[in-house]
Amino acid sequence: MKNMKRMLLTLFAIGLTVVALVACNTQKVDEAKKVVIGTNGDEEAITAMETALKNAGYEGKYVLQSLGTSELGGKLMAEGEQIEADLVTMSSYFIDSAQQKHAMFKDLTFETNAFEQYPSYYTPILAITGSIFVNTEVIKEKGLAMPTSLKDLTKPEYKDLVSIPNILDSSTGWLMIQAIISQYGEEEGKTVLHDLIANSGPHLESSGSGPIKKVQAGEVAAGFGLRHQAVAAKESGQPIDFIDPVEGNFSLTESIAVVDKDDEATTKLAMEMAEVIINNARKDLLTYYPVALYNGETVSSINKPAHFMKFDQPLTVELLEKHQQFFNSAK
């Protein structure tokens, strides 16, 4: 009987040891799990975020996945909270649409002090603004009048001398479509867009940076794209000038959001990283994307658009698809 009791006590002790070891190993696995960051940011944005995380001691604690806007957006809409990413930086309209479909993001637990009010589950990391820009040497060489509007770029003298982004491939193209529809409505706007596409000819670009490159190279006289790129080109001494179109300077934001997952430890770590990025990366981000978003931020007067406007409907994936159809019908 005593031997039996001794054996049972021994087995019980062994069992406790095994449970303790399993618990310890599980804890170590949880502690070692890295935050997966999914982002559609370009090189400058990624560098700013990684520098902030490194300086805050998070190097080696995350894995960054760089994806195109369409690819990452497709994953958000299809996978919801099952997506591999724990932390996302993405075009705000995609985050909004994914949240409406899946309720997949956790409310931010830190104060942001943004100028404007945003949903509780995200806050912007950067903003981009559209404008017209020109190559002043080509304008002079071709004897063209300086444009003041997108509609000016539809004039016959601008045939094959305009470069614009394709909204089917580039979110920058959406800035242009918003400006046209806001100013002219869909009926007249379709005519303006048709003539603009016709004048762009072979210079309809799949990249938002495509038009500025064509203008810088002197392949075309004028283009539409990201305002800050034209400002930087002009300040570097290139024969580039920028024009804030009378149709308006529209903007898009890219924001940061934390996926609401069952893994509390990783979600908590992702939330800490989100706060670090907002607090510490904005200084560098402002250098590349000079749009003030938070209290205390300022930008030079040259980086303030003359005709800042907002579209009169919330920006969503559904609205983007509608405007893509509008673009196709105007060809």
C-alpha cells in the first residue's frame, strides 16, 4: 500500500513538472512571437517607421511585409481578422471598408492629438495631395499657356503633352477624379475626363510617380500627380513648377490600425509599436509627405495647397470602384 502511494505521489510530481515545463515553453513561444506589420507604404515611409521602432528598442520584435495597395487591400477585405498581419499601415479608405465588413480592428489605446477627428480604430501616419505640375522649359518651347485647371489640359495644343495617373492602378489617380467630379459633376466631368485621357495618349501611367518623371524628363509639358514631388523638384533647381488647380487639391491619408486578435500579448505589443510610430516617426514622415496632421506640426508655406478640398462623400472601397467605372466609361 505504501509503495502504491509512493508511486502515485511520484507520478503526480512528474505530471506537475511536465505541466510546468509546457507552460514555461508556451510562455517563451508567446514572448518570442514577432508582430507582423503589413504595409502599403513606399520606401521613405517604411524607413521612417523602422527607424522609429529601432530607436525605441523594438528591433527584432517585428516582421514587416511590404505589399501593394491592391494586394494588401484585397487581403484585408477577404481575410478580416484572420489576416497574418497584427499591425497595418494602409490607405484609410481600405481600413474603413475592412472595419465595416469585418469589425476587425481594435480601438487605439493611446492619445493621438490629431487636428481632425478620426475613427477610434485608426489614426493617420501620412497624407498625400494632388496638383498639376509643368516643365517650364517645355511649356516655353511649345508656346503653351500656363494651365490653371485640369480642364486647361484638355485643350488641343496639349495633345500628347500631358501625363496623368490611371485610377485603375494608382490611388493618386483618384485625387484627380475627385477634383473633376466635384467641379463639373458626372455628366460634364465625363467629357472633361475623356478629353484629358485622349490628350495623355501614351502617357497614361500606372504609377502615381509616373507623371512627374515624364514631366521631369521633358517627355511631356504637364502632368497631374503628387504635389510634394513637384515642390521638391522645383526646390532642387529643376525647371519644374506646380499649379494648384481651380478644381481643388484633394488628399488621401494612410493610417495605422491594430488587428483585434485573440493573442493578447502580441496585440498589446502591436499597440505599443503603433504608438511609437505615431509619436516618433512623424518627424521624418513630414520631410517626405509635408502635410501637417497633428497638433504642434507645421509645414512651410510652399507645402500648403491653395485650394484644399474634401470630397463630399466618405471615401470607401465602394466609392473607389464607382469612380473607376466612371473612368472606364470616359475613355
